[in-house]
Amino acid sequence: MKIKNSLLLVIILTSSSLFRAQSNTIQNDTLKEVVITSTRIDIPFKENSRTIKIVTSKNIANSAATNVADLLQLVAGVDIRRRGTAGSQADLYIRGGGFDQTLLLIDGIKMDDAQTGHHTMNAALPIEVIERIEIIKGPAARVFGQNAFTGAINIVTKKNLENTVSANLEAGSFGQLNGSVTVGKEFKNSSFIAHVGALTSDGYRNNSDYDNNNYFLKGIFNKKEQPIEVIATFFDKKFGANGFYASATATEQYEETQSSLLGASTVFKTEKFKITPRVYWKRGQDDYVYIRDNPSVYRNLHITNKVGLETNASYTSNLGVTGFGVDISRVFISSNNLGNRKRTMVNLFLEHRFKLVDDKIDITPGVAVTYFSDFKFHAFPGLDIGFNLSDNLKAYGNLGVTYRIPTYTDLFYNDRSTIGNENLKPEEAFAQEIGLKYNSDRFTTSIAFFNRDADNLIDFIRFDLNSKYAATNIPKFNTKGFEFNADYRFKINQFKQTLSFGYSFLDDNFTEEKKEFSRYSLSTLKHQFITCFASKLFKNVRQNIIYKHAERTIGKSYNVWDASVIVDFNKFSFTVTANNIFDADYIETGYVPMPGTSVLFGLRYNL
């Protein structure tokens, strides 16, 4: 009944808006010109032959979201499993799979964490400095290497802010208090963007408080001759972890994490040749205690460093565009639980994009070959095919082999409820997808069907209810499903409106009798429905209404409504964001109940 009532409200809101809509042509002024930069071969969004979703800076500004985790929750096929508010701890999934199987990139720099994928979202940037987010779904190992098992997300930062200063202050339920300052400065031959932010809360239940700080600096030097981009980030999070790990009775857990990145890149470009070298250093630190006020009972301290040198290139000829690259990196971890370990990785990439029949057909075969010092050589071939049925309608398909080596947590972690496995085999899968997408000024839609046959998936499984969870390879695992997305743009009283729908369905073949013995394969999103009405009915007022329905494999389902209002006046913007309006009772992961109804008030100043 709840679902029916919720859907009825969506229909009523939609119908009342469309009834007043005018037939003016709405320009989709953001996506057609976007070039997907996370690949070696630059491809305009409209011409790519994969399932890719773009979240633009305009989408971000209209959302009133405070962090990337909340933004990604609005994308069908992406499952963000949060343990509280403000993205303090959240796991990232695409099309099922595991939290170690989706690769996060910052301006094309791989942010994989050799300790555990639980820290992937710790590297996500403050939304004020993001130009767009590119979400690539499906096997992407031949493009990015391992960890892009089910997909990849590339966060593209802004190039400049044109001599601006903005300040943001937010306060709301659970003692939430957020503040940030973002500065952009242009010089003759350089430019800078700097951001400082803090997010704090008393928590919505016992031991769920947090104190998060983030720092971001980007500079572009020598702009008139050979521009060099330098990016530096540092994120520091301290939070109560009531029930985050171990069991629901572990109410006094506490964690502090740090994530930092220092990278530099440039682009050498001629009419036919493009080379993009970059060098980077990524550091992570994780300090966990089982009892917050008594760290001596049990404590883990992990420090991970990754240094890398990567060069990507493309060459355009009469036969098409050839992309190739090499990525060499070294990982070091120092841990009182996992030990002191190191790993060398070398990735070689090659792909070529053919265009045939007056550019109506594009074919892109490619392969990645990777060497791991502890898992030897592996190859990931793949193929993308697209066919332009008309100027706006495209059919596409892709297939590929994808791969992931175990994290150090999978291999070596041990505590009173968990045991690692040094003999784990790497995960492998063969994935296929076919899809159809339509893009016009008023209407954008896509549908995709996919299948993934995996071998040796890694999960933590116990053999009975009294034994430890042990890292185990699952010999065979099949995942199939489909996704549907649609965006309709129209006008009401000359103001632009957007109505978006997204639905995804996943079917895992995990057997019923084994479900209670699995730690992570339980919670796949079987059904996921998201709709968002981003409207503007008055000159200075914008509104968002968001509905999310989720049903997980274990049968639990929930419906969540969010809404926001943004009022612009002079150089100020006032926001009101309401989450979980109808106070739904639900859990996204583990043993952690999500907060009930909350409200956040914000004031932003732009100079």
C-alpha cells in the first residue's frame, strides 16, 4: 500500500506539472558537448557506446546535496550503502557486485585502496569543486585495469572559478553544523581553486557523532605555453561507529580515517597526437578501536601509500583513433593487523576505435595487460560496438573480461569474528551488455540489459551461525538485470523543469539456504526506482522532490522521500533540505538503521 500511495503522489505531481507545461523547445545545454575524459580516446557523450551517466555541476547545484554519496544515490544502478549522514562512512556499488569492485577516479587518477574498498568514498571531493561526475557502468578493466570490475566513477574537478569567493553555512537536525569557504583566483599565467570545509554532528543515535574536515587545492601553471595541473586533497574524518562492523551489539566502536592525494599532470597535443602524463601519490590512514573510551581492548592502525606514474596517449589516423597507455604503481601498507607489505603493479593498455559506413557504426576493441608482483600477469580484453540508427537514436553493445585481486583485508585480516585467507584466488568475470539510447533537446532515455558470469567472487562466509566469517572464493556467480533511465525537459511559465526516472533490476543466483551465512552478498538491490522532479516555478525559487524505492535481495524494502527548496536573492542562496520526510524505518547496510526525518538549513554567499 505504501508503494501504491507513493507512486500515486508521483503521478499527481507529474500530471499537475505537465498540464501547465508549454511546448517551448528546451535546450539540453550540458550533455551534448561533454567529452568523456576518463578514457584514453576522447569521445563526446552522445557518441559513446557504453552505459554512461553524467552528473553535471548544474545538477549538483540544484540538488542541495551536501556530499557525493548523497548525489550518487540519485543514479539508478548505483547503490550507495551509508552508515549515517554526511557520507561519514559509505560503500559504493554498481550493478551489484561488491564494494571493492567499483573504481573511483579523481581527474583520471585511480583511487583504489589496497587495504579495503570500505575507504573508497573517503576520497570523494567536496561538491563545490566538482565540474561533473562520469559514471561508467559495466566491465571497465580494459580501460582502467583491475578494480573496475562492475564499473568506474570519475570525478572531474573545475578548471577555474573566475575570481570568486563563496561561503556556505548549514545547520539542522542532530546538531548538524557544516561550513565551507571556496576561493577561485585567476592570474595572467596561472589559476587556483582552494576549498576548506568542516562537517560536524552530535549524531542521530548513541555514538554516531562525527567531525569531518576537508581541504582541496588545485593550481594550473604555465597556462600560456604548456599548462601543468597540480591537485592536492586532504580529508580527515572522526566518527562514532555504532554497529558499523562486527555485530549490532558492538555499539562503542570508533574510527578515524585520513585520505590524501597529490598529483600533477599535463597534456601534449598536436593535430593527430595527444599524450597525457601524470604522477601521483595517494595516502590513506585508518585508526579503528573497538571500545571508544578504552582503545587498549582492541585497536587496528593501517597506513597505506600508493605512488604511481601513468601516461596515456591517442593517435588519430585514417583508420580511426588508437589509444594506448602505461600505468606503473607501487603500494605499501603498514598495519598492526595486516602486516607490512608491498606490491608493484604495471598496466599496459591498447584500444582502437573504428568508424564505418559513413560513421554510422563504431567498433572499439581493446585489451589491458597487468602484472602484479604477487599475482603475476593477467589480461582483460573487451569490445564496444555502436550503431547510429538516427541522429538521436543509438544501439550499442559491449563485452569484456574483468578482474580483481584480493585486498589485504581479504587476505590477512583477523579478529574475533573474521578470518582472512592467504590462498584466495583473484576474482574474474565475463560480462555482456546491449542497450539503446535516445538523446534530444527535450527527452533523453536509455535502456540496457546486462549479464555477468563471475568466477571466484570473494565474500566473507561462515559455515554455521557460531563460526567466524572466513574470506572465501565463490566458484560460480551469475548476475543479470536491466536498467531504464529517462529525463524529460519542459517549461512552466518560461522556467525550465526536469522530470527524471530511473529503474534497475538485479537478479543474483545466490542460493536461499546460504544467505544467512554471507556477510556481503545479502543486500543486493533487486529493485531500485528513483524519480526526481527538479522544478522552478518562480524567478528565484527552485525545488526538488525525490522519491527512492529499494527492495533488497533478502526481501526488505523501503520508500524514502526527500525534498529541497533553494531561494536565490542577490548574492545569497538560502536552502532547506528535508530528508526521509515520512520517517521511513530502513537499513542500507549491516546493522545500522538510517536516520529518521531530518531538516538542514543552509545559507550560501557568492562574491
